[in-house]
Amino acid sequence: MPSRILAISDLHLDQSRPDITATLLRFLRENRSNCGALFILGDLFEVWLGDDDSSELADTVATALSEFAAAGTAIYLMHGNRDFLIGDAYSRRCGASLIDEPYILQTGQGSVLLLHGDQLCTDDGDYQQFRQMVRADSWQQEFLAKPLSDRRAFARQARQRSQAATAVKADAIMDVNQDAVHRWLQDSQQAIMLHGHTHRPATHEFELPLAPQDDPPRKNPSHGKIQAQRIVLGDWDQQGWFAEISDEGIELKQFPFQS
């Protein structure tokens, strides 16, 4: 992998928020030809009902990303909870490669576990059931075969139900479960995680219990544990957020919106 890698998530691009689109276009212009890879870790769009649902916004984003890729940056696109129906046709238009999660990114500072992040919110049982349903291949094939009008009606109803449910849920339920974080890191034998989804940008340092399969060199000899890190990307609502991965490590950065 190249020495400078960028990661973004949770832009929630929507026609009602041209300021976010303008900020993305500026971000791509300013980083054109000066990074080797861009990872988009889900929820690039507020909603995505299929690659056949054409719009001016989708065209604008595809053109900008394809030009960014043509300038020498590899683009990797991961599904989020809002745009999990982005398919190969649209990703090709963007000059991007769709990647599954979890994705293990090799860097000069070691490997990093990349996720969207919604699968870490295991305390929200209702959402996890919904996620399991809509991520099934059979459900997606049946849904994409429906007329666009039916898909749009479903999306409106699902959004209304989600907003109503969120209004009465405790705030902690919609954050990650630390035991789930430990399991994902231990199962993948990683010590660094980067994700979005929760809209709670931060860098968390913690000790990870040593799993039997872990290599002894990663063990903290005084505690018998691994020093772990979880970096959370912010959403693009009031400002832009990205992670810059270089030989010096991972730095979480923010910047003002395009006026």
C-alpha cells in the first residue's frame, strides 16, 4: 500500500445538502494526486435504492471520483447501513473497487481493521435484526426487482420507523459495544480498528485481552495484554472528517465545509 492513505465515511450525500457535495468535491480537488488510496467506509449516500436509480447527484459524484482515480489514486468503497445496495455498476462508474468488511489494510505501521461500524452496535437488537434481513442476498435480489416507486416507498417508511425508534432509545444503545470491539479485533488478530457509523469521532486507547492465537511479540509483557486502538471517523454534517494514514501512524482530522 502507498505511504499516504485517506479514509472517510458517513457523508450522507443528499440533494437537500449541496454543501456536503461541494465539500466532497473540494476535498477531492485538494487531495488529487497526493495520496495513493482513498477508502470510503460506508454511507457515502444518505440512501441508495439501486444502481438504476439515476440522479444528478449520483452522476456528479461518480464523475468526481472517477477523475480522482484517473489521477492515480485507488478508491475502495465499503457498504454502510444507508447505501448497502451500491453495486458493481455504480462502483465501476466511480473508478472504485467494492470491498467486503472486515477489510484488513496493510500499512507501514502495521495492519488496520476497517469496518463501517454498525455491526459493533450489538446492544441495539432491533437494528441488528433489520441489518441481518436487508444484508441477505435473497432479500436484496427481491428488493431490487421491485419498481423504483415501491423501493422509494419502502425507504420512506423505513426511515420514519428508524427516526421514531431512535427518539426513544438510550444514547448508549446506539454506540458500539466494547465486548463486540474486542471480539472483532481478536477474531481478526488485529490491534487497530478504524470505522465510522456512530458519528462520534474520537481515538480510543485501551488494552485488549490476549487471545490464544495472538503472536507473543504483540503481548505487553507487564500485563499480558495487547495495546489496542479504535479510531472513529466523524460524519459530514457540520464539518468534514477524514483519517490520514501514513508512516507516522493514523491521524484523525477535521476541516470546515465549503462555503
